[in-house]
Amino acid sequence: MNINGHTEICGLIGNPVKHTLSPLIHNTLSELCGKNLVYVPFQVENGKLQDAIRGADALNLLGLNVTVPYKSDVIAELKDIDGLAKNIGAVNTLVRVEGGYKGYNTDMTGLYRAMQSDGIEIEGKDIVILGAGGAARAVAFLCISKGAERIYLLNRTYEKAAAITKEIREKTGQDRIVPMLLADYEKLSGKDYIVIQATSVGLSPNCEDVVISDENFYKKIKWGYDLIYKPSQTRFMKLVEENGGRAFNGLKMLLYQGIIAYELWNDVSISQEQAQTVYDALKEACYEQ
Ligand code: ATR
């Protein structure tokens, strides 16, 4: 790496940031693209978010990623915001524009691109989302915006699923989303569902946990997508596969949220081959220590 007067800087703001895989994604991309750009983590303490964004602007940083706990709070500091990110109410990528930054949600466009790369299309499909936290809420907005036929939002606490449904109906005018109690999964009468597991249940080290363990539920699933990437195969994924479906973890979503951010910052297009190289590096860092 040759750092000189032309080197551009991108980074991640959040707290904590020490566990992040984003520097690996972006610095590998810069190597592959021959860009003079470095990506570094910035730990931002509670109460310092506004200073951090103003500082980044003053220092002419090319772009930033934003992680927990600032994905919603950062919106107040932006010059502009992309439509999907605005609806979701969460931003993970800031792109330099005249006088500040524009916010995007590449977590969700990343999930979409990951699904497409696995041959899964949301448009016209019946989708089941497990969970009604921040992640599930974002997935529900994505599925609506990409033309899902019907979305069933299943949650242990019904009120949260109902609140998201109400909000989506108000914001988008779409009524193709149905809130359900998690325990009522037997009422799903269709088949060949795409199921997106958007709770934290099953996350390492609680690898044997799963929100629904009944095999009858899994028989209805054609594609199961777990947002968790550690362990590489969750119990949810195992149950999907044992019952004839195809299952994917969240590592490709992580990959593509980074790739889309990198493309926005640099006005480049990352090839399939380059994406694969970064994906291999991510897998090694994640699973082969
Ligand atoms: P995130 O922002 O990452 O989505 P979150 O907002 O804390 O995280 O949401 C966690 C989700 O996991 C919620 O849908 C939660 O269900 P409740 O709304 O009923 O709390 C779900 N969840 C967590 N533990 C669960 C469990 N043991 N069984 C079922 N759902 C669970």
C-alpha cells in the first residue's frame, strides 16, 4: 500500500467497531481496483455523532459506513437521503455530496443483490419474515419496494409486527403485508415460500437455537435466508435444507452491502470475479481462524 498525498479515506463510524470486517472488504476492493483509498474504523463515543459527521465533512472524507448505534440518529446529520433509506429510517452508508453527505441503506440493497446472485427473485413471491426488530422492519420495506406478492411478518410479540405493518401501509400505501403471531405459523397455507430469518436467534454461540423447530413449517420453504452469518450454517438453515429447500447465510449480504457502498463512493462497477475474491477473503476471516 502506497499512502501519499493523493490517498482518499473512507471509514466506519459506530461503537463498538473493533470487530468489523468492513476494512477487509474495502481495502481488498481498493487493491483489486487499483484505487489509492484506505478504509479505517472510527469509534465514535456517545454524544459525538454530530461532531464526527462535521469532522468527516471538514476533512473531506470520501465516504463513511455507519453501524450500531447510529444508523437512525445519523439521518439528522445528512444533507440528503435516498428514498428506500428514508422509508426504512436507517442509513449505513454516507456518500459525499456538495456540502455534506447523502445517506443510503446498502444493508438492504446488499441483501437484494445477494439474493439475486443466489438466483432468488423477490418480485411476485410470497415472503415470510421471521422477527419484527430493526432488521426485520428493513427487510419488510425492501420486499415491498421490490414487488413481493404478499409478506407475512411473524413475530413472538404480535404488537411489533402490527406496528411495522401499519407504518409500511401508511408510508407506501401498500397493503400486501400481514402481521402474524410467530406461534401461528401453521396458518400459512401456501408453499414455496421465501423465508427470511431476521431475528438474532441462533447467533453464535447459541447455535442450536431456532425460532420455529417444527419440520412441517420447513416443508413449505423453497428458499431460506438467514441474516446471521455466524455460524456459517444456523439450525434454521439446516432445517430448511433437511426439508428440501435451499438455505443461505448472511455473509453475502455483508459482502454486497460493502460492494454497493464502494461502488457509490468510487463510481465504479465491481465485477462478479472481484466480488468472489472479496467473498473468499471474508469466508477465511470469518470461519477459518
Ligand atoms: P435487530 O435490530 O437486530 O433486528 P431487535 O430489534 O432486538 O434486533 O429484534 C430482535 C428480534 O428477534 C425481535 O423480533 C424479537 O422478538 P420480540 O419482538 O418478540 O422481542 C426476536 N427474538 C429475540 N429472541 C427471540 C426468541 N427467543 N424467540 C422468538 N423471537 C425472538
